Amino acid sequence: MITDMQVCRAAFPFFASPRIVAGMPLTHDIARCQLKPLDRADYAGVIPPLTDEQWGRLQAVFPEGVCDYGRPGFGQEASVPWMTFEDGPGGMPLGDPPVSVPLS
């Protein structure tokens, strides 16, 4: 059992998920993303800047676009809040609880 985090990190290094680096939320809950067209402006902050050759390769690898993590994934829906039986099954109150009666 390893309890020292420095030893643990050395033994089991973790490298960031490519999806997280690409902008996926930390929830990591998008199985299939919606695509957006490549936009060179999205890569303006890359150091060193992309060359025309690199941009062409990127377009060749992702001809249909890249993940748009600003939109929900395909088929992704908001979670349903917990059901409550506060008003009884089917929304009907249960009424008073039964009273126990001693057997004779």
C-alpha cells in the first residue's frame, strides 16, 4: 500500500486526458461530441504558431471538424432530479399510518 503521494505519482504518473486538454468539461461526461468546423483563429495562441503545412495536416485529419465542447454531446440530456414520494405514490397522499392492535 502506497500512502506517500510523491511515491504514488512517481510509480503511477498521470498525464492529462487529450479531451480535457481540448476543452472538454472536467465532468468528462461527453461520449460523442457535436462537431464544429476548424477555425484557424482557435489556434492563434499556440506557441509556436501553426505553420501552413501543420494547418493543412490538421484539416486533413479532421475534415468534418473538431469537438465543440461548448455544446452538449449527442443525446446528452440534463439529469433528472431525484424522485420524491413526498405526496405519496403517484402524487397521492397515503393517509394516516396504520395503528397496531394487540392480539388477544
